[in-house]
Amino acid sequence: MVEKALVAATAKPIVLSILMGGEDYGYQIIQRVKTLSGGELEWSNKMLYPVLHRMEKEGLLVSRWRISEEGRLRRYYAITEKGRKELDGERRQWRSVAGALAKLWKPLPSLD
């Protein structure tokens, strides 16, 4: 299981990336995260909704209420232009971090 701090650090780029595929509602976002991570990331409503609300306040997302195909009222979230730009920045940062870790985790040459 992934530690809370890492989950928190990755929440924004994960949500923005998922919403690049189109608007979605909270429960479906949680299920997509679980599926995409092979079950390694299991988000809860308690974790996700504060993140969505904060991102909406920051202008990265917009939301609207609508009736689902099943007739249920759901709040759907969509990425904004500001959110797209934020995701570009997040991608650059995470690529830098991943690149540095990949170099650090290569096997060290033998001292023999």
C-alpha cells in the first residue's frame, strides 16, 4: 500500500490526468484510480472530495450537477484551461523526480 504522504502528493496530477479524458464524478474517479494502479492506490471519499473542492477553488476544475443515466443526481468535474496548464507543469516536475530516482536506483558497479 502507498503511504499517505505520497498519495497526497500525487492526487492533483492523477485527478487532472483522469479528467483530461472527459468529465467524471467522484466515485468513478476513485474506481479509475484503483484500476489504473492495479489496486495499489485505494482512495476514499474522505480523501478525494477535499482535493476536488480545493482544485475547484484554485480554478483547475469546474463542476456541475446533472442526472446520470441511472437517474441519480451526481456532481461531475471537468478540467479547465488553467488545469491543463497546471498538469503540464506537474508532468515536468514528476518526470524530473522519476528521472532522478531512476538514476539513483540503478545498481552500483562492483568495487571488486
